Amino acid sequence: MELDLAQLRALSAAVSEGTFEAAARALHVTPSAISQRLRALEVSTGRVLLVRSKPVRATESGRALLRLARQIDLLTSDALGELGTGSPGRGVQTVQLAVNADSLTTWVLPALAPFAGEVSFDIHRDDEEHTAALLRSGTVVAAITADAEPVAGCSVTRLGAMRYRPFAATSFARRWFSDGPSGPGLAHAPVVVFDRKDDLQHRYLRERGVDPAGPPTHYVPSSADFLTAIRLGMGWGMLPDLQSRRHEAAGDLVDVDPAGAIDVSLYWQQWKLRSPTLDRVAAAVTAAARSDLTQ
């Protein structure tokens, strides 16, 4: 079996863009051409590769080819760069990354910014406990993850740890934690949680012998708004030092339990490819992590 590069590119574009129409615009062809290429790829492999939903999704077989398509695309862009030639109609090189929200808000974007003129970043935000799954599916070529076990075909480098501490607005802390975090207030004080994948607050409560199902919970799925909700006194929540430091110094926030810090170790995982671009991005992210994270 020989795989057609145009067909693989159509598969990658369809999954990235979500529809055949958007994939056609990205590749400067017609939607009919995208459909024909994907159908031909499915016929040649004898497998259904896409679920025709909105957005379209790769099947298990499709994910295997998606990984291949993106590896080829990355290596092709590197080769063209070495030759000093452009890639007509395709713009700058695209690198798909998976990053947890707190890293994205605090230290990752400054590390990526110097590449903005030569690399187009397609960043997928997910909880650090779940970003490795995006590597397995072929959705991204690298990920910041809490998983130290390398995904098959990937290398892993420890970046450091983000240190989280339980913070609350000063007035909130006076109301609910007048007896400290070991008092009865912790079992009843409202808590702010990022989303239903976020286990940090619940982990802290369990370590303090409190049932996480007890306190009222606010879900605020944005790092900046999560911080704002805590500052406004909606509840307490676990904040990374990189995000809370300035507000603690200004007196906007108070650490309600100095002994309650939780360190979340982070790792950089990437496909094992000889890609100068990906290696340069990895070096920049690693350097930034060594500077900003707890080692």
C-alpha cells in the first residue's frame, strides 16, 4: 500500500479545521476535492478514518494516519526550510501543542512568542492530567503533561513543578477561616474549581479530611476568571505561585493554609522526530520552565 501525501494532508486539515469546507479553505482546494481525497484514502486503507460529525473526528484508524500526516508535514516543513525555499500556499509551519491552562496563562506564551514569525502554533488547552491523550491521538506533536511515563513514540523531559496554595480574599478568609483551615469552615466554605477535570481543590480537601462533595462549588473554566472569582470572594481555590504572588503582596489575597501547598510536576513530551523546529521550541519551553517553575 502506498499512501498519498495529498490525501494525508486532507485528513490532517479536516481534523484540524473541523469541517471539509474549512479544510478546503486551508488547503486552497474545493470541498469536493477534500471529500474525494478522504474517500480515496479510506478505500485504499480499507478503513473508516473519520466520523462525519461537526466537528469531524478521527476514528482509531484515522488517528494512526493523523499522527503520520502531521509527522510528515513537520519534517517536510523542516526540509524546505533547510533548502531555503517556501511552502507555497501553506503559510508558516504549524506546530500543534497541548498545554494546561495555568501554564498557558503564566509562563508558556512568553517562551513561544519569539517563534511567532516563523511558526504558527495550534494550542490545545486541557488539564495536565489529560494532555498526554492528545499526543496518543495524533492531535498534537508535543504536550506539557503531568504524565512522567512517555507516550509510545515520544520522549519525555521533566520541566519542574507548579506550586499551588489555597487562597481566598481577605474578607472571605475572615468569615470562613477564622479558626484556620482545620476549623469547621473548610467543610462549608464555597470553593472555586476550574472545571470537572480539575481535582486540585478536591485533593486538598481530602488531605484535610473533608468530603469534597460537601462545600458549594463554583466552576470557572478560565485561569484569569478563576483568579478573579477568588479575588471577588466567591470562594477559595488553589492558585499557582506564578499567578498569586503579586496579589498576595498587594494584600488582595491571603494564603489560608501555609502548610497546604501542592506541587504538580510537569513534563514535556514530544514525538521522537529529528525536527529542528520542534527541538528549538522544546529548548525554549524547557529553559522557561527551569527559570519559572519550582525545581
